[in-house]
Amino acid sequence: MSPSSFTRPFAVLAIGALAAAGLTAIAPTASGAAKPHAVDAQTRIHWSNGKALGAASDKGAVAAVRGYLAGHGLDVATADSLRGNGAWTTKGVTFLRLQQYAGGLRVVDSDVKAALDSQGRVISVVENASQAKTPTAASVTADQARSAAIDSIYHGRSVSYLQAPSVERVAVPMSDGSLAEGFQVTTWDADNQLRETVVDGSGAVVQSELRTAEDGYNIFPRDPDKTPQTLVSNPADAQASPQGWLAGLNQHVDDITGNNAHAYLDANADNKPDPAGAADNDGVFDKVFNANIQPTAGDNKAVAVQNLFYLNNLIHDTLYRAGFTAAAGNFQQDNFGLGGAAGDPVLAEAQDGSGTDNANFATPVDGRSGRMQMFLWNVPGTNEVVQDGVSYDAPAAEFSAPLTVAGVTGPLVVANDGTATTTDACESLAPVAAGSVVIADRGTCDFVVKAANIKAAGATGMVVANNVGGAPIVMGGTVKKFGIPAVMVSLADGTTLKANAGHATSIRLVDPAPPRKDGDVDSDIVWHEYGHGLTWRMIGQMSGPVAGGIGEGMGDTLSIIVNDDPVVGEYSFSDPAGLRSHSYEGYNRTYGDIPFTEVHDTGELYGAIMWDLWKRYKAAGLGQSAILFDLVQGMNFTPPKPSFEQMRQGILDALVTDNVSSRTCMVWNAFATYGVGVGSSAKVTGAGATVNESFAVPPGC
């Protein structure tokens, strides 16, 4: 339904959300009828263009929302089952969060958002409440549910946890309209993978959401380092950080604690601060960066921590001004009595040893610290394939076994599926001699599939030859580490290597290695990662092919707006063209071009729309604070797991509520430029997506 069709006194738009890991199969009963099964709650959006939907209540804001909903879609018992879960006021508008409970149990995914005007009248509600009923008892125990969730995630692998898995008894909506007792299991492992998994009363996993966003970036040859270090004094925002950034002056150069963030080195990847270096008791962190040595050498380690601490606090204060406050669920140790759950500063891990060429951010519920992990980035010439005394640049895969200076060496074998018709290693391969190195062509299947087939054939290492011109890329995959070294070479180098099949070939580290890049000093990467914390806290679920892509795009949006630069990650990526497929300036794809099969690919479209919108704001004389405020406020009106259209509508609703409807045409034109105009839609299935592009805007725009 397009917003222009909202002509009644109030409008309700119903949206069926999809579970992150799908729902359980519908099992027939003996009579042939389907047994009740877990379903996602249906989200309904109540909106009337900023006008009052319901009257104020002398019993308060929560009562006003309950009173409105009791007459508009919910029965009285269901409306009364909603409990207040936080409130705050911005520019005269009060925003509420409510949660549904039944039989003393929280109804899973039942978050309700509401907004009330200065007179206490309801003007917006996003709700997905289920009819209030007493949940039927579960037939499994909490321990059994915990085991089922862990088995579904790790499949019997040994796991180390940051925190012991926790289990909450919840009420789960069922297909017949009933509620059933189930369990929400929270796991947070040492790889910083945070998951919330719902198990129904029979012990079946019905939903699993990964709440850690991990971003893969490819390595191309160029060093764009062009920003000198600048000493900034007293940068804390008095409103956002009223007691400053530091928690006292008893700090260390490489372990800095404050109300909004705790930044430290974690080179040994144990998710705890490494042994601290020199004390710093004057609050001035002024170590100087040396680009000619490794990031792990000299004062560069301290530079990484001081830079990461600074950026996390700068982002906190900037987004606070935009509406990501303590009451709205931001990251703070002390909320100063202003709402929300305290005790959750960002744990910012510099030079984290659990990966390379990447970064991630895990976002638990309000009151538990988000965790940001920043990695080091390889540069061209870090890894090599050597054959007949000639060295070939070969970036390692994210899932590669660690490379060493000694490396692995063996005769080179071209991948052979037994028919000699394909060399892509996408099928089981003929066995190779022990110690062989197998080379396969890029394409057709996932890189991890190739690695699994090559390892199963008995190889000691994998080389993938690119199938397009240009530099090789860092191969991504769905596993953290693999048992053999895995690298990629260019198309031309791969052709040369394959011509010398049978020759001794080595995969190894270059010695001495060129200095890596450090993501801790790249503000694009830090802003992007923090963006995941913003969207998960403000919007809710951000997983899946569409919402996951929007989350990636919103991370880029923050960096391109605050740095006023349409290119992302030039420094870490070692390429002035950045880490995306195209600059956001002149981006050449629209809604219908997006396959919705990879979240970063989808995210580029959202980033392009936001770059277009930012240019329109600037042309109208509006600055960064204006657009960031409008985008963050829009998240108060946006349902969990949003579509592009729902993100657009959330921003429009915020503009009307804030009495700046003069900006609505800028929003419409930015989205419509890329095909997300009036009447646009996208239906994503396992086989792909059906997209209806629209470049139309409402009358008057």
C-alpha cells in the first residue's frame, strides 16, 4: 500500500514478517489436519499523517496507547496485556516502547512502538500483539530447549562462550491463534557471534537471528592514507556525555575506559583486554602513528586504541543529538536517570586477533554491552604463491588456515571432478597425492564448497584463479576457519600457474611482510559498524536478505554523511575506489537490478539512495545534524525487519511528526530516483526476488 492511499481517519497496514531461520514444518495430525505451529506475529502500522489517532488518558501514555488499540484491532484483554518498556520525549513528541505478556511470559517479538503528541494523544503505533490467552505448557524443559538451540547452531562442535547461554521462558504465537510456552535461548560465543534462538514447546527451533553484523571487504592495491593526525581537546558533547568521555584519569595508553565505550587491544582474541601497557594519568592520549612499521609495532598499538575510543565516543555523541539517546536504547554505562537500561558501553576491541580484512558489531538487548571487533587488513604482497622462483600476489580467504613464512609446498594439481570437463572444484574431486596444492577456477559455487572438496581430495592447500580481470579478492565464506591455506590469484597469474601443473608450488607469507592496515584508524569502518548497533536497537530485527541489506546500507550511510564522501573504506581497502562495487556518486543500479542474494550488495542500493538524499539536503541548506536527526527519528516509526518502502515511510512519518513536511519531497525523490517510488515493492523468496520498480513520486513532488 502506498502512503498516498492513506485517506481514512486512520490507516492500518499489516505486514507478515519472516523468521530469520524459517518456521518449523507443519505436521499433519492422524486425521489429516495440520497441527498448530509457531508463526511470526503480524505487524500492523497505525498512522494518520501526524494527526491524532486516539485521545489522551489521565492515566498516562501507556493507558492512552492501550485505550486506542482496544478499539482498533485489539480486544481489551490483549491491549491490557501490553506493559510499558521505556519512554522518552523529543521536540514535544513522546515515544514509547511496550511489550506484551501472557501468563507472566513475554510474548516473543511483541515489541510495540508508539508516539504521542504534546497533548498526550496517540499519533502513531507499530504493533504486532497476539490475542491474549494463557499459553499452553511446554513439553520440554529449559535445559532441553538450550541443548536444541545450541545443536542447531553448532552441530556438535566444541564452543567457547563470552557468556554462558541463557534461557528465557516466553510465549510463542501459534497458527491457530493460541499462545504456547516456548524458550528464547541467547548464545554469544568467543567468535563474537550473538544469536537469539526461539525453541517451541516441543523442542523444535522455530527462529534464530544472528545479531552480529560482519562485513567482508576486499583488498586492492593502493594506499590512500591522506589524513594527518590532529590533537583534539575536550571533544565531549555536554548534553550527550555530561560527565565527559573518560571514567577518571587512571587509564592506560592501550586500555581506555569511559561511560560510552571501553576500548582495548585484544590481539589474543579472548574477548578481554590484553595486558595493559604504560599508564596514562593525564587524559591526553597523544601517541604518534608510524605508517612505515606494522600496526602491532611501536606506538601504533596505542594509536589504534586511542583512535577507536575517540571514534566510538564521537559517534555516540553525534547519534545522541540525532535521537539515539539512553531512553531509546543507546550504549552507556550510566544513563543518568534518563531512561533505558544502563550498564552497556560499547566494548571496542582494537586489532582483534580473531580475523583479518573485516570488522563486526554484535548487538544484544539494551542493558548488555555491544561488542565491536576491529581487525587488521592485509595489503598486496602480504601472501604469495611461489612457483619456479616467481612470486604471485595471493590474498588469503577469510576462512583460510593461518599462513606461515614456511608455508605449504607440493606439486600443483588442476582441479578435476573426474570428467576433466570442469576445473571449478564445485563437485567432488578425484583424489590427489598427499601434499598436493590444488588450483581451481572462481565461479559456479561458494568458495567454502571449493575448499571442502579440495581438502577432501587430500590436498594441503587451495589456490583459486580469478575469473575476471584485475586484482584477486579476499574470498569470504560461511565458516570462520578451514583446515588448509586458501588463497586467490589473478586471472592472468592463474593461467600461468595452471600451465605449469606438476611443478612444486608454495603458499606462504611474504617475509618480511609489508605493513598491514589497521581498521581502528579508518573512520569509515568504525562508523559503519556502529550503525549496526543503531539500527538493531532503534528498529529491531535487521536480519534477512532485505533488512540485513538495509542494515549494511545504513552503516555506509553514516560514514558517507559524516565524512561527506561517497566512497567507503579507501584506507583499509588499499584502494581510492573504496570497498564497494561503485562509488555512491553516480551509482548505476536501481531497485530492479538488485538480486537480494547478498546483504552488502543490497546495502549498496540503500547507501546510494541516502547519498542522493544527503545531496538534496545540502542543496536546501540543511546540514548533517538535520539529516541524521530525520533518519534516526524515522526509526521510531519503522517496524522490525523493514523493507525499503517501510524505511522510506518511517522517515516520512518522522518529518510530518516533527512539522518539517517540506522535506518530504526530498525523501520521495531520492527513493524514486533508484526505483523505490510510489507503488514500488519487492517480494523475496529463496529463488530470488520479484521487484516492481517505480520512479513515480506523489503529486506535488
